[in-house]
Amino acid sequence: MIELVAAVLLGVAAGALSGMFGVGGGILFVPTLALVLGLSQLGAQATSLAAMIPVACLGAWRQHRYGNVRWRTALIVGLGSAAGVAAGAALAHGLSEDVLRRLFAGLLLVTAAHLVVSELRS
């Protein structure tokens, strides 16, 4: 029960912070899942990706109601993404936890640098 409450609180916090900073929630959610809930790097990344499914569906539904969704393009992008997920999952399973952590740390550094550059330009 404590893990469930912690996961909900982490999801809300990561969503709010990612909205404020303009970065994906996974950038904040994955390290928190690993550090606070004790998930492996692979488990934290997979959990973060799975958590995006209901958000994406809700967003697509709401935008469809406004007439903003191009379904043919969405289908093409969705199929390409599914292929990318399958390839990425196969690659992730072949890498060690240490390599996954280092790659994710590199992603965090690139994201931080992008935020700094964006802020300096504005």
C-alpha cells in the first residue's frame, strides 16, 4: 500500500515538474522509481513508458474532440513508434544495468544542457 501511495505521489510530482520545465516526465520519473521504489533501471524505464499509455490516449481523445488529430499521420507515427519500442526493448535487455544507468545519465545531461541553452536564448 505504501508503494502505491508513493508511486501516485511520484507520478503527480513528476508530471507537475515536467510540465513546468518542459521536459518529459520520464526524465524525472525513472530515477525516482529506481531510487525511491527500488526498481531496476530496466524496470523503472519500462514502468515509465507504460505509464505514458493512458496519458497519450487521453490526450489523443481530447485533441480529437477539438479536430486536431490527423489519424493517418498518427497511425504511421504510432506504428513506427511500436517498431522502435520493440527494437529498444530488445537492445535494453541485452545491456547491463550499469550501461543502462550510464546511458540514462547521459540523457539527463543532454536534457539539462538543452534546458540551459533554451533559457539562455530566451
